[in-house]
Amino acid sequence: MKNTLKSSGWFLVALITCPCHLVLLLPLFAGTALGSYFTEFKDVIFILMGLLFVLALFMGWRKLDPERKNETKKDTTTHDCCSMERFKS
């Protein structure tokens, strides 16, 4: 349940920071200091929001299925038939 809430939060951040939504956010910030900064430095804001968008999507998918990480760890463990630890006990 906790991971579902965390992944939903990351996906919400991804939805807000999607660079294509910047066109919709600019009128909301019109007349504010943040709006003037967005208007002045559009290119920088597009790049930063794009990077934050990709990071939020990655973190959301990662929090959505944490058991998968544990399964891959178990699958990659190799067993050596000639290991000395096997014969010590």
C-alpha cells in the first residue's frame, strides 16, 4: 500500500512536470515572479522539466513493483558445485 502511494505521488509529479504541459502552466503563473522566470528562460525550464519528468517516471515505475528487484537478485545468484564453503559444513 505504501509503495502504491509513493508511486502515485511520483506519477503525479511526472504529470505536472511533463514539458508539454508547460504551455498550460504558463498562463497559471502569469503575473507572478515564477511566471516571469518561466517566460524569460523557457529553454532552460523545458530541459529541467524534461529531466525531472523522466526521473519521476523512473521512480514511479520503480516504486510500483519493488518485488521484481528482489526476484532478479535471487535469479542472478549462481551456485558453484565446487565451492569450498559447501564442504566446510
